[in-house]
Amino acid sequence: MSTAGWLQAAFLLMVLVAVHVPLGDYMARAFTSDRHWRIEKAIYRTVGIDPDGEQDWRRYLTATLAFTAMSIAALFFLFLWQDLLPWDHGHPGLGWMLALNTAVSFTTNTSWQNYAGETTMGHVSVMAGLGVQAFASAAVGLCVALALVRGLTRHSTKDLGNFWVDLVRSIVRILLPIAAVAGIVLLALGVEQNLHGTQLSPTLAGGAGTQKIVGGPVASWEPIKLMSGDGGGFFNASSAHPFENPNAWSNGIEILLMLLVPVAFIRTFGRLVGSLKQSWTLLTVVGILFVGLLLAASLAQGAHSGTVPTAVGGQTEGTEVRFGVPGSTMFGLSATGSADGAANSSYDSFSSLGGGTLMAAMMLGEIAPGGTGSGLYGLIMIVLVAVFIGGLMVGRTPEYLRKRIGVGEMRYVVSYALVAPTLILVASAIAVALPAGRAGMGNSGAHGLSEVVYAATSTTQSNGSSFGGLSGNTPFYNLGMCVTMLVGRYLPMVFVLALAGRLAGQKPGAVTTGTLRASGVNFVALATGAAVLLALLNFLPALSLGPLADGMR
Amino acid sequence: MRTFRTYFAALKMVIALTLLVGVVYPLATVAVAHVPFLHHQAEGSRIAAGSSLIGQSFTDSQGNAVPQYFQSRPDGEDPTATGASNLGPENVVDTLPTPGDPGKTSLLTNVCTRSVKVGTLEHVSGARPFCTPDGVGAVLGVYYSGGNVGTVTRVVSLNQACPAAPFVATYQGAKVECAKPGEDYSAAVVTPIRGDAPAHPVVPADAVTGSGSGLDPDISPDYARLQAPRVAAARQVPVAEVLKLVHKHTSGRGLGFLGEPAVNVLQLNVDLDRTYPVKAN
């Protein structure tokens, strides 16, 4: 990779680290403030809830699931009947299977798309459908993470906070203000924002006749699509489309937007548990994993080994000239590491090992830095595994932040850790075994398997990026993915909230000399090792048959 | 009862949030987009001939390159169906056309075909590694006596339909056959042949690969420099004058390291038409 490429990566990461401090501190204040803003009070009054009431883990979960169910229903009917709404620009209502898949996909923060945006969605479906769930699904992730943090910081109580307050504050105080500002910045850089349909324009040479210019409210969609961990494109080409991502500056901003909230939330965690050392420790773990993956992906992409890249003289298939290969690789890794899943290039056409690295970033459990909220609770789960292993190795009581991590706690942690691998591997196996699953592959051989494993991983881990060659708009994939997306998102949340409830109920423990210190080089190595070990144990066989076999040929 | 109340509250919350972030926020952004500094971008950066952000093809009605225009990357032309080829790095074997089946070319063959086409247009060599001189992927299907071990028993040039002459006559002592469309060669070991083309071909990488959007508005400065002599000749101006305009429409890296240098093809061509209009014969 070129010097400029490395400088670009270093620069963006430095900006990220600099910005995460004030934003993380602000988020901590937003979540702990006991004052409600006027607009928030209006929402609580309309909805009819008491913002100062607390919920135990079961009621917190019930509220989460109720909000989810209503969100899916609202999206489903919106898509089904979008032709009755204004600014539909002639797009018919979606078929029920695609509508269901898309409703589940955006509510679960996955935003896997079995359709091409510009030829399917009316503007109201984007603004009031996808847009709302981009905000809301990200906020739900933050809510569940907050509940877990309260479980860690409170003791002798059942109370984990109030889902509705966490939800509304996440949106009103954090996501909406950043989106509004970032939207204007992107607009100034060239992202369009209008309510037009498709306009015909003459072309300069005229040989191919007229050209269609597709309008839409893209600038209001783009920042929340990236920040939320949502990632679904307004256009089929997502952030490769010049109207979504017009130049190198917007590309840098979009990379930052994907990483921003998940990374700042680690700082928030430090503030909430009263130990900034903790947040720096976790950020170090995340940084090691992310930079390691970025190095691997960049070297694989820069080496352009493989038949077609050698013939071309570079990994340029499916990339845009203005971003180049480095800008595409970093975007890809940020999109898979952050659970966002946006794309500014074709990941399917990445070099075999480069594409494999993107898959590995998701298989790591979406913790580097992971989704909005979900990244932090995924990370804490890995930390608990590390604490437990570490405690057993040195014969000390496994403790984290003065909470004892005993058998009861580990039961939830291990259940959490098993959901994704089980679901991904079983779903991939079913898809490969059935003719309906194999029919969707766009490439043959090992690369076809990569497409299927990537899809199973992406939908289970709420990522939503794809090896785009897979044709997913079939009954098998539409409905099968609903299962992987729902189970992959909410079953882990159940375990997280149950664990939070159990931790909150513990009496305060005393820090003794027998406590394993959850910071320092040893701990960072232990936690990083635990994350890598879990991912490798689960997924190495699948990776060997897909991208590794493809790349080693 | 309490659960029912929770679900009812959830429904009202979805509606309230829809109003706030699904209606007020995007429409407010649409309203802000009408201020003068933002309006041009908000409308899609439109110019008389399309949008400066959206790539277009500069071909005549037969699809041939118009010589006085710089050519875009090899993409489709329909902005309502954006996207990439999504073909992988080892996608190297074509499905040859048979009566009733148009077939499907592999990514490798697409690259090779484009390279030969660009080479012909610009009067330079279109040779690339793993490509045949006639512009398809140089890929052999090799049959061994023991599956994928043993001696070579039969060799087929998989992407060269009969009666084409295979790009090599023999492979490890066995005669190379041309491929019969429709025949199943899946038992053969797919073996791409590197050939002796230079590792850095004359035709640049972006000229032979599709973009991520299918609408890339830019080409690399290398590809622009390759095209400059042809454009200059068609407009009867010195190449240096054309290169000056190329330079003018090249956006460098932001801060010196963000992104890659890129030449906006449409704006360059519009500027050429204005500065050096084609003289009518």
C-alpha cells in the first residue's frame, strides 16, 4: 500500500481518538443527567410513561422486545403499502417476503438488503421507515449496553434503569444532533438532498441517449446510516455511489462516522464505572484488534495476489478511483469491524485474503469496535471470559469491577458467546446443503462458499455488508435471514440483560490483594487473546474452506 | 395487562420517533438544502449535460468511443441500476455461449477484452498477464491421470471457443484443444497461465476494471495521459494543451494523503468542447 494510504489510516485514527474523548464524556453526562429536556418530556407524556420509574431486567427486556415488535410491524406495513404514500415516484409496494426481510433487517440494525435501493424504495419508506429504525435500532443497542453497565456499577438492587429514557436520550441528545450536523457537512461536499424522483438528462456525447439522475433525501440518510451501525445504502451501490460519497473528504468523514459512537461509548463506559483507566484499557484491546485487522487487510489488498488482480496490476475491480484501494480497504474494515456494513466498493471483488479479513472482523464478534452499543456489551462479554480464564489460571477469584464472576454469571456469558458461532455455522451448512441455498451463489467454488458464509455471518452479527454476488431475494434467503437476524440480535441481548440483572443484585465486593487487576499489559494481552482465540476456535474451519482456499490456490 | 400496556406504549413510541426523526429531521434537512451555498449540491450537482458527480459514457450510438472525448471506466450506463460486478479474484472461467444461452464471461476475460480494446483505440499494447493475445482469460483446464496428480492426459483452453487457435500449442507435452461450448470441463484442474506480459501493463488498471458504483465519474491520471494523444489528434491541438486541461481537472489527494488523484471525465470533456471545439469538416 502507498505511503499516502498509511498516512490516511493513521490520520483518521488519530482524529477518532481525539474526538472520542469529548464525545464520550458528553454521552456519559447525557445518560446520567436527572434533567429531562422539554422535547423528551413531550414524548414521555404522549407515550404515557413515567421517565423516573426504574425497570428490572425482565421489564427492561420486555420493553426492548415490545419496541422491536412494533417497529417491525410498522416497517412491514409501510413497505407493503408504500405506493399509497407521497414521493413514492412510482415504486410499487414490496412483496410480503421482501417487506418482512427488510423490516427485520433494519429493526435488528443489520440492514442487509435483498433489493436495490433506488429501484425499490419510495422516499417516505427511506425517511420514515429505514431512517427511523436506523436511529432506533442503534439506540436499542446503546440501551442494552447501558443496562449492562448499570448491572456492573450498582449493587443490591434489581433496577437497571428505564428503557424508554435511555432510548429517547440516545436519539435526541446523541444521534440526532450529530446526524444533523454531519448531514449538512456531507451535503456541502456533494451528497444530494431533494425529493425528486428519477430525472432524465441529456449526455455530452449523446450516443447512449439520455441519462437518468436519481434524486432523493440522501444527505439526511447518510450520517445516520453510518453512525448507527446500520449501513444500508440509499442506492444499491451504497457508499460507492457518488451521491452518497462524492470525494475523498466525504469518504474520510464516513469512515469516522462509522467508528465514532462505538469508540466514544467505550469512553462513556469509563466515565460511568468511574475508571477512565478501564476505558483506556478496553480501547487498547479494540485498537490492537482493529489495527491488526487493518494491517492484514491492507497488506492482502496491496499485494494483489490472485489471478485477476495480477492480470489487472492492482485490486481495482469494484473500487472507485477517488477512494483508491487504501480508501476502500479502510472503509471495508471499518464497516465490518463496526457492525455497520456500509460499502464503498465491492467486497466480493476484494482479494481472497482481503475479503477473508473483512469476514474475520465480523467473526471476532463485532467488538473492534463493534456496533453502536452492541460493540461495548460484546466487548464486556469477552472481558468477562478473559477475567474468568485469568482468574482460574492464577488461582484468584474471577472478579471484574468488584463483581464476582461465578458459575451463574459465566452461564450467561458462555451462552452469549455460543449464539453467533452456532447460528452462523448451522445456517451456512443448511444453505450449502440445500439447492435453494446454492442457487444464490454468484461465484463458483470456494468463493461461492465465501459468499454464503459471509451472508450468514453478516446477518447473525447485525452487520449487513455482503459479498454482493449472492442473490438473496428468494424465499429461502428472505425468510432464512429473518431467523438469523432476529436470533442473532435478540438472543444475545436476553443473555446480556439477564446477566445485568444478576450482577446488579450482588452485594458489593471488596478489592483485595487477591483480585486480578483488570488493566495493564497482562490484562490487555489476556483480553485480546480471549477474543482471537474464541473467533479462531469457532471459525477457522469455515475460513479455511472459503477465503483461505480461494487465496492459496 | 402490564405487558399489553408496554406494547401499546411501544407503538406510541414508534409513532412519536417516526414524527421526530422520520419526518421533521429529513424535511428540515431538505429545507436547509435550499440555502444558496448548498442548493447546487442538494440538487445533485447538475450541469447542462448530466451531473458532474455521475459518470457517463462518451460513445456514439453504436457504442464506439467518440475519439475527441476522454473515455470513462468500463461501466454500465444506467444510473438506476448501480453497483459492481461482484465477481471474485479467482473468477476466471467463462461459460461459453451456445445456441439458446448467451453464456457468461468471467471477470478475467472481461479484463483481458477491455485491455485489448483500449490498447487498439490508443495504439498501444493491450497485453496483460493471464490474458491471451485475442483478449480472453488465458486459462487451461488440465486433466491428470490421477485426478489432480499424475501425468497430463488432456488440456483444454477453457475460454477459447472452437475453432479458435489455443494461445499455447502444448502444455507439459499434451496438445492444447480449443473449448467446445456447452461441454462440461468441471473435472479439469483450472490452471491460469501467466504468460510473458509485463507486470505493469501499458493500459492502466482502472481502464480494465469496473468500479464500485458502476458510475465512477473519474479516471486515473495515468489513464487520462494515455488518452490525451488521441483526443488531441481528434481536436487538432497539441497534446500539451490537452494535458494542461487534464491537469486542471485532476483533483489531488486531500491534505496530500486522503484518497487518490482523480480526473473528472465529464468536466474535462465539457471544458475541452468549450476551449477546443471540434472543427467541422
